[in-house]
Amino acid sequence: MAALVDRLDPDEFSGSAARRWWAEFDRVERLAAAGKTVLARRIAETHQPGRSGSQTAAEELARAAGTSAGSVREVVDTSTRLAGQPDVDTALRRGELSAAQVG
């Protein structure tokens, strides 16, 4: 993926081709967010304060992702709620819902 993006020249695409590629990247983004969301619950369950230099799993993951602990806390909460919502879980894993929609 990194090599593809590195070589990506938007001026080489027609408008319709650029839209198709954009949709593919959007799907990859949704699937990547789904994977992170699904795993967040387990990371929170197994987090050991101080071991990674973070007091909470949200802090640990936020540091790794370069984002805020608050936004990761929402992902952890969503991940925990997924256990009781199998239809939402399935749609997330298929890339049918964005992280924002699931949250």
C-alpha cells in the first residue's frame, strides 16, 4: 500500500478513474478502521498501566497512532459495545460502515 501511494500521481487519472480509486482507498480505510476497532477491546483488557509508558490503553494507542486519547477512548468504547451488537459488528467488518457511523 505504501509503495502504491508513493507512486500515486493524480494527474495520470481521468476524473472517473480517480473516483474509482478514491472509493477503493475509502474501502481500505474502512477495513483498517474496522480491524483497529475490533482489536481495541482486547488491547484495553490486557493493558498493564505503566508497562508501555501509558496509564491507559487509550493513551498507548493514541501515542502509537499520533492521535488523541479521547478519540481512541471512543474506539475502545465502541469495540466493547460491539459484543452486544452482532449485526453492527458484521457490517463494520465488511467495510459497510465507517468508524464514525459505528461510533
